[in-house]
Amino acid sequence: MSAVRHPIADCHNDLLMSVRHQRERGQADPFGDFWLPQLRAGGVALQVLPVCTEEQFVGEGALRRALLMIEEARHLAEVHADEVTIVTNGREIREAEEDGRIALLLAIEGAEPIGHSLELIDVMWREGVRMCSLSWNRRTMMADGVGEQDTGGRLTQLGVDAVRRMEDVGMLVDVSHLSEAGFFHLLDVASKPFIASHSSCRALADHPRNLSDEQLRAVRAADGFVAINAFGPFLTDGEPTVERFLDHVEHAIGVLGPERVGLGTDFIDDVVEVVDPVFTGLLVDWTQIPQTVGLQRPSDFPGLAEAGERRFGPDLARSVLSRNLTDFLVKTLGD
């Protein structure tokens, strides 16, 4: 394992889902046993923790599941208070950085827990959630995900109202997983910067989960941010590698500029091993997924940092690995 050269800010890791499943099966501290050592080995300084609704909880079970996962995050943060802390604003992010603790930021992935009750956006805000996407790949009451592209669905009126309410309370809108029609409708609605928390570039890999150059330019015009996904099928039809991941980073920098690109790795190997039933709706054949060689879990970040330095030089590599996302969150969340 390579030595840690740079701190890492990662905008998407479903580790919370993994931890919840393992604790439900009786494991006392799966975060401390596996994920915390992984994050430390990788030099992770800031980690966004998505709360995703699994297929078996779609419907009225979504809110119950989301609250349990948020409580799971609170629990692991209390057990490991010397190592991690849940952050809700820019000041807390900076304080965690100064203390050497890993900053954990809560996000909702797919608006199923909100349902049709927009008051729950306020509830989630009070629970510490600071980022929310309107959809996962499936349809919600607010919008269609990329798995529903053929409908041409834009945002529903509820979705439009949800965006405005998120902006009112200060919650970041996340466009990863949103259908293309929904994305461009959002441009007519949003008045504040938004984020793509884990998306790659369609110009390099023609996958519906990736963003086109037109979409990337729209993010730039909105003063937004894109975190690049390391999930193999989103990078290439061939064997995904660290260098191919950096190709997507480089392309995004070319369109967005050097300050609007970061990491949204979406590591899945160690999550799906313990989550049952196996994910559906990924828009890929799960049995044939090629894993990204050398970039499969947080402990691989030092190797990515070395490759990033070779490609971009130390200053730009550091910006992409941590500073860009950290600065964007500090700016947009305020103090």
C-alpha cells in the first residue's frame, strides 16, 4: 500500500448502507472494523454519506429506512467521536480538518423518503442532511431517473417545488441519476449552484448515467460542481483502470475548468458483498461488471494520488483530490 500523499474529499460512498446491513446481522462495529481503517489508509478527510432507498423499501418504508440510516451515521460518529464527525456547514468542515477528524456529510440519494410531503425536507435538514437528489435511476414523485429516459419526463410540479424548498433551507440539489430531460428542466428552476455527486463523462463513455458536454457546460454556467464516478461501466466498455478514470477527470476539467471537478468514487465492491438483495436498476449487467483496477476502495486512494500527480502535477492533483470539493461545500453550505 502506498503512503498517503494528499487528503481526499469523496462525494459518494455507500458505506452507510453496508454498515446498516452488517449491524442488523449482529456485527457490533462494522464501521470501526473495516471502513474507518480504509478511510484512514486512503487519507480521506471528507466523506459524503448517501442515504439510498433500496428496492425493498420503496414506498412508505423509505422514510423509516432513511431515518434508521441517519441514526446509523449518528451512532458510528458517537462511537468514533475522536476519529469522525458529522458536519453540517463550512465552519464545521474546517474545524474537522483542523482537528484531523474525518468530516462526514449526510445526503439523500433519491427522494423516496420525502414522498409528497415537502415538510420532510425541513425535517431532513434538521437531521443534518445537506444534499439531496430528486431521483435514483427509478421514477419518484418529483422526477424521472436515468432508468426512465424513454418517458422524456421533466420535473413534476412537486419536483419544482422541492427544488425551491431545498434552496430555501440551504440544501444542495444533486443531479446525478436525474434523467436528461429532468436535468435541463432543473436549469429553468434552480437559482443556486447544484452538484453532480457521482457522474462521469458521456463524451468518453456513452452511458446514460454519464453527463454530456452540454450538461457539463450547464453545470459550469450554474456555478456548480461535478464529482467523477469511478464505477467501471461508467468509464469504458473495456477494462477500467485508474488512467481511464483520470481521462474522465481530465475531460471534465477541460469543459468545467480546474476548480469545479472532484471525486465521487461510488465504490461498490465492499458494499454489495453484504447488501441483500443485490442492487437492481443499475442499468448494467451486474454479473458482468468489470471492476476498476487499482481503484476499488478507499485504501486505493494513495495510488490514485500518485497517478494524478503524474498526470496533472501536484497542485492540480491536490485540487481535484480534495480542495475543490471541500471549498465548494464550504462556500455553498456557509457557516
